[in-house]
Amino acid sequence: MLFKLFLIFTVIPVVELALLIKIGTVIGTLNTVLLVIITALVGAFLVKLEGLNVVVRFQRALHQGIFPAREIFDGAMILVAGALLVTPGVLTDIAGFLMVFPPTRRLLQKLIRRYAEKRFITIRLP
């Protein structure tokens, strides 16, 4: 666990910084800064739209008497996506955009579910 935290808080930011420096040398410093700002703004807008969509689906499920498990999972992923998209960096932006768009979010959810089922004891209710 300590090693994973080390990776998250040291290695990933260093790789992000190196990528931004490399991009800056190719397209220029100003363009790189603009790219970071634009991806943050577009990402925040998409997170807001998807978040509102999830809230509507959540309320609809509750009104129908259905437990909104998928909506809760979607909401959590959109929340993480928002944090990733406002964080400057290329890898975090890619991960954030993958979590925002519903088709790739579904794929990531399947992967997370498989991982959780292998790692933890799961009980399926009828």
C-alpha cells in the first residue's frame, strides 16, 4: 500500500511534469499552458453535464423504487474524473476524459468490478 501511495504522489506527478515539458518544447510554452487550461475548462463542463445526467437517472431510479447502484458508481467515477481533469497533466486528463464519457466509463466499471470480485468476497443477492 505504501508503494502505491508513493507512486501516486511522486512518480505520476514527475511523469506528468516531464510530459508537459516535452509538449512545451514541441508546441511552445504558451500553447501548452493554454492546452492545460482548455482541457480543464472542457473537462469541468463535461463533468457538470454528466453529473446532472446521473442525478436525473438517480432520482428516476428512486422514484421507481429501484436502488440506484449504477448511478452511485457513475457519480463516484464522475467525481474522480472531475478531480483528474482539473489537475494539470496529460495522463490525468486522459484518465479523466475516459471516466467522463459513458461508453468508456462502462468499460472501466466492468474492469473495476472484475478486479473487486477477484480481490474481495462478493455476495450476489437475487
